Amino acid sequence: MQFLVEKINFESIDYLKIRLKPELLNLANKDVLKEYIGTEIKNKNKNFIFDFSDIVTLNSSALGVLIGILNQIKSVDGNLKFSNYSEKIKTIFEITKLNLVFDLI
């Protein structure tokens, strides 16, 4: 599975910005993104921004994938931020109170 990734600097910190695709957040592919993040952590990248431009909705499986990845990143003192999310996605985070867990920028 191909990832659209770019290195960016945000608030004076280097991040890998990953444009998420809906298929990355389903149960069938739940480990693909997590394994990619693990590889990047081994390569000394620990700060990530997930770009939600292509994500229309999130289900409980997708939220579980994101929580697992957040825990993986936090275990190495990294940062995970979410960008370019729709109002619908923002509402999902607010209803589930995950807006208090994830860094929405």
C-alpha cells in the first residue's frame, strides 16, 4: 500500500505528514499503517501529522486503529497531530471525547 508522505516543519519541529486513505483505517488493513509508523520510528522519525483530506467518516474500528497508533507514538515520546479534517470528522472526535486525546490542528 502506497503512502503519500512529505516532511514538513510545524512549530519548529520536523514531522512526517501522511495523507490518510480510507482503506488504511479499516479492519482488513489495520496493521499496515501501524507497521509503517513502527518502521519510521526505527528510522528516528517520531513526529507525525495525519492529513484527513480524503477521510469522509470514521467508525469504531478506525478510531481503534488511531488510538493504537497514538499509543505507539507516545511510547517513544513522539507527537501525533491531525489536520484537514471535515466538520463531520471533528464532530465524531467531539462526541467520543477523543478531541481531548488527539491533537486536532
